[in-house]
Amino acid sequence: MTIPPAQPIRGCGVGLVYTVYWLLSSAVAQTLESTFAAIGEAATFGLYGVVTALALGFAWACVPETRGVALEAVGRPMPPGSRATE
């Protein structure tokens, strides 16, 4: 789903996403070689894989589905019985 550029919240959302992306990319870049040296390449990628799987599980369990929902409705509380409110 694309968000029309006229929505005022779009700029803040895009800025937040890029900020988080750059912070996490910087953390990976700063720790990758030292982690290779400390625990090895296979264990490093295994560790990053586990962290990614945990993040995916969190997103699946805690972030509600917004496909087909108007942007104005996303800010409202989720209805009882939705996956995010269970």
C-alpha cells in the first residue's frame, strides 16, 4: 500500500523509518568484524538470524494488519478482538 504524499504524517513516518534503519545499520557495521573475531562467522550470522527471527515474531504478534485500512483509521484504537488487542 502506498501512502499519498498529501498525508501530513507521511513525512514523520518516513523520517522515523530512515533514522531507525541508519542506526541499526551503523550498529551492524560497528560490531560485525569484532563479532567475527570473538565468536566466528557462522555464529555471528546465526546470532543476526535469531535477532531477525525475534523481530519478525514481534511484528507478527504485536503490529496490527493495516492492509485496506484508511490512513486516518490507523491512528484510532484497534477494535476488540483484533490480533493486536488480544
